[in-house]
Amino acid sequence: MTDTAQQLVHNCPVELIAPDEKPLSDAQASELEDLFKILANDTRLKLLQHLAIAKEMCVCDLADCLSMKPQAVSNQLQKLLDRGIVAATRKGNNISYRVIDSCVLELLQKAVCLLHDSESSSSVDHR
């Protein structure tokens, strides 16, 4: 492995699962699959990224950021709200959202790291 390729492998810090960790049960695997289905949506990922950066945003500002209608943004946020990933606070006529599941923020950060790694590795000359 070249020095550059070896560097790319180690960009994201990894915590190994402890040897005494139990494998996922069928129910846990199914629950995790459902979670990944919620997260596997480009609009919801962009919403989460905006919320991670801003800490809290109202629907109207999120809609502007994504060039979407507020109702469409609300529909996507509702899925995240139902899953307990975000929380909502009403301020007059506006509803603001914030991410309350820090694990999702860590997962998003790891996913972005993985994306950067794959972009970097695709630009490495593999001859």
C-alpha cells in the first residue's frame, strides 16, 4: 500500500467493538434498518447537516436554505421528529428544530468523513 493510500485509510478515527459485545438480535437489526431508511434521504441528510451547523433553525429558514417549500421541509422534519432525532419548539407562528440525538450527529460526521475519504481515494492514482 502506498503512503498516500495508507493515509486515506486512517482519516476517520475508529473505535473497535469490544470482543464481549453481543451481536445484534434480529429485532435490533430490524430497528437499525428502519433508522438507516429514515437517514437514507438526501433532503433529511441536508436538513440534519444544517441543523448540526446552526444548532437550531426555523422551518422557513431551512426551506430557504434548501430552496424548498416550508410544507415539504416540515414533512421531512416530521419523520425525524417521530424517530426522536430532532425536537421542535414553537415560537409564535414559527417552529424551530434542533438535533437532540448526539449519536446521529456523530454518525453524520463519520458519514461525511467517509465521503471525503472516498473522494480522496478516487483522486489517488492507482497505477
